[in-house]
Amino acid sequence: MATVGDIMVKDVLTVDPTASIGEAAEKMVAAGVGAVVVVEDFVRIVGICTERDILRAVAQRARAAEARVRQWMTEDVVTIEPETGIEEAAKLMFENKFRHLPVVKDGRPLGIVSLRELSRWEFEHAQVPAEAE
């Protein structure tokens, strides 16, 4: 059985909750990703800041250089472990309308799985129906 540990992005992009939303957005753009994991003390996950959070901040006229990630991040982050099956992770993401799901072990961020990785895995492992003869 394939697990999220097999498909997750291992370079977890993180940001401190005191960083500005502008700094978070710059990191996301530079890395070509749609989310950063918000951590305190370099390891403890306290939130996730996604494209949707940044868009919400902009819509409410927050100043990118002044507004802090802690004000706009999504708290109470749902996480999964690397042994979680891909189907289980996909179900969790679809049911909760998540696009990104941090992968942790012993409370430490190991990676992140996004709809992009799930889609790529599904595409690469899709059963091609046999052609009718």
C-alpha cells in the first residue's frame, strides 16, 4: 500500500508566526508552493498559512509588511503521519476541503502533501482500461 511518506514533499517550507504575511507570501512564491507551515521554536506546528489565508488578508486590506502570519493563519492544523495511506489522506483532504496536509512524526514536521502530489500519484497509477477488440 502506498503511503503519504512515499509522495510527500520533504522540504517543508516553514515560517515563524511573527513573520509578516508579505514574508510568507514571498517564500511561497519563491518556492512555487501554496502553503507554509507555521512553527514556533523551529519544530512545534502552530498553524498553516495558505494562499487562501493570504487572499483573505488582502481582501480585508491587511498591509503585507505589517500584518503578522499569526493573525491570518489557519490554527488547529490537521496533520497525518507518513504511514497514512494515500486514499485515507485524499479522503481527509476532500472531506475537509484542504489543499495541503502537513506530515508529522512525533510532532515534528517531516513533509507536506498537497492535492498536486495526490493528483500526480493518481495519474501515474491509474488503471488504463483495456481497449475493446
